[in-house]
Amino acid sequence: MLARWLRCLTFFNLALTVGWCLWAWPRSPWLALIGVVIGLLSGKVWLGLQFLTMVAFKKAKGLACPAPAQVMHAWSQETKESARQFMWQMPWAEWAAPDHVPDSANGQRGVVLVHGWMCNRAVWTQALEQLRAQNIPCIAVSLPLLLHRIETARPTLDAALRRMHAATGVAPLVMAHSMGGLVVRDWLRSVPADPGDRAHLPGDVLTIGSPHHGSLLAHCVLGANVEQMRPRSEWLQALERDEAQPGSAFSNVRWHCAFADCDNVVFPESTSQLAGAQPHLIAGYAHVQMLTSPQLWDVARALLVRAQR
């Protein structure tokens, strides 16, 4: 669904640009050019506003801020990565990198990749290619979450985890970006208490820039799942209460939280961390850009190696 929506948005923007040029060019070529430049820079400006909001919030709260040069570099890299993902990978190449679950996967730990808000499995394309090259079993899900509540993703994630466990017989590693971390937490509270229904639980979950305590920017967007991600939302509070119950599936998983000091969507860093989880700071990286961080993948490889010992 998201891929179709992004393709339609691309065609709409193209038609808008052509229409503007046809109207403006006879009046003034400069006017036409200025309009095109504004359109091309609109995404960069929107991201820039997010970075400014992040810096202003941290300063207002007396929190440590990354150096201006770091913020500018992260802004530049996030602009490039977002353009690549939202203009090419996710609209046009959702299934370019297939899942990799070979017949020889038994006894080998696999990875289940969970995307975030307004994304699909294509955000993991590079990761899928690298994991496949190393013959590591990997599955990336595309969740039906465009405007739906987070609970809608439970069946898709459950099926992926069952498929991976059936192929490997080993508790998988789950890597979840942004809202994907909340998807995993919500799925865990739906898992029955019967041990026989918990064989496919992940051994480790690595969340990446996940709004575990909500995102301030969620107040700027509409949508059922966005409302759930607002700080101190009723949904987040209920999730925390369910996780605190004795014997919850949440407590049977080892948690690792990767977060960035230049995250332009989920800030401050504390909102990306869970109590008792192993923290991993990805310095100098922005929200989507984090998925390309060598440090992040060093953490993932270490978790995979540890499981094989």
C-alpha cells in the first residue's frame, strides 16, 4: 500500500512541476525556475526544521547538543538517504531484495527486520543484500501500517517470526527501526503465556531510534498510529503496564536500544531507551541514516555471533 501511495505522490509532484512550468515560463523563465528550485528543496527544508526543533528542544531542556558541524553533516546525509529511500527504494523497489531463508539454515540464527512509520521493507534493502551475501537467514516484513493502529501489524510480524524459527530452530534476532520497536513490543504482549506458544520468541531485540517513550513530532501529524506514539499517550502507558506484569513475554527477551544524538525525529536520546536495555549510541547519525551506520551493524554482528556460541 505504501509503495503505491509513494508512486502516486511522485507522479503528482511531477505533474505539479510540469504544470507550474507551463504556466510560469511564458510569464518569466526565472519565475518558473524559482518554483522548481523551491519544490526540489522542500524536502531538505522540512528535514532542516526537524533538526532545528531537535536542537532548540535540547537547549531549552539543558541537554547536551551535538556540535553544529555534526548537525549540518547529519542534515546533509539524512537528506540524501531520505531522497533515496522515499523516491526510489520504497516506491519502486520494495521487493528488489528478497528474503533469504535457505534450506541449510537449520541451527543458524536468523534476523527479522521490522521497518518504521511511513516505510516498507525496502528500507532494509542494503541490509538484506549484505546478510544474504554472508548467508545469514533474513526476513524483512512490510507492515500494513500506513494509517492504521500499531496492533494491525501483529499477524504479519508473528508469521515472519514463526517462519524464521521453523527454518532455523533458533531464537531469531529482531532489528526494529523507529515505530518498528513499538510494533515488536506490542506483538510481545499479544503472545500467549503458554510456553508452547513462545518457541518463536526472539532471543534479542535491537531497536533503532524507536520512540519507546513517544515522539514530540507525533503531535505534528495525524493518524491512528501517530496518536499512539505521542509522549504519555494512553496507549504507551497501557503498553508499559502490560510489560510489567509477571511472566510477560517482554521480560523474556534481551533488549538493546540504539539511538543517535543527531536523531531529527525521536529526541531526546532518553526517549529511545528502555530501562534495563543495553544502550548503543550512534554518534553523529540522523533518524533514517542510522540504518547505514557501520557501528549499528557491528552491534548486530556481535549479537549474531554470541548466539552461535
